[in-house]
Amino acid sequence: MEKIKENILQDFKQMIYNSWTYNKMTTEERKRLEEVFNHIRTVSTLKGTYSQRWETLQAIYHTFLLGIGYNSWNWREEEKEVTF
């Protein structure tokens, strides 16, 4: 089934809302991410095929994550004390 390129933003947001990184965000960060997704610059940048638009959104999301301090797979994990 072919994906509809005009639905890319909704499809991408749904994927992000189910991600572990989104679940680690604060309420304020989630609000800012929604603002980024809905900003005129984001919306007007989404051009091309579904795949090309997806890649653009991946780049935007990656940059957003870096901006809020994302640094590895264990980002925002509580350090657990190791006992021997």
C-alpha cells in the first residue's frame, strides 16, 4: 500500500509519540516539539516524495533531540548503584 505524502506529518508524529525518546521528554519539551512540527518552516520544507519528506522530518527530530541533550541509548536513565 502506497503511503500518502500529504499525510507525512501525522504519520511521523504518531511514530514519534510511540517512541522511547518521546516518553523521556518533559511536558515542556513535548510542547516545544509540537511547535516545531507545526511551525510554518517545517510544514513548508516538506517537499518531494513520502520518503524524502520522512528523511527531512528525521533530520528535524534528530536536531531537536540533540538540542535537548540526547547523547546515547541510555539518555536520561537513572544510574543504578551496582552492588557486588
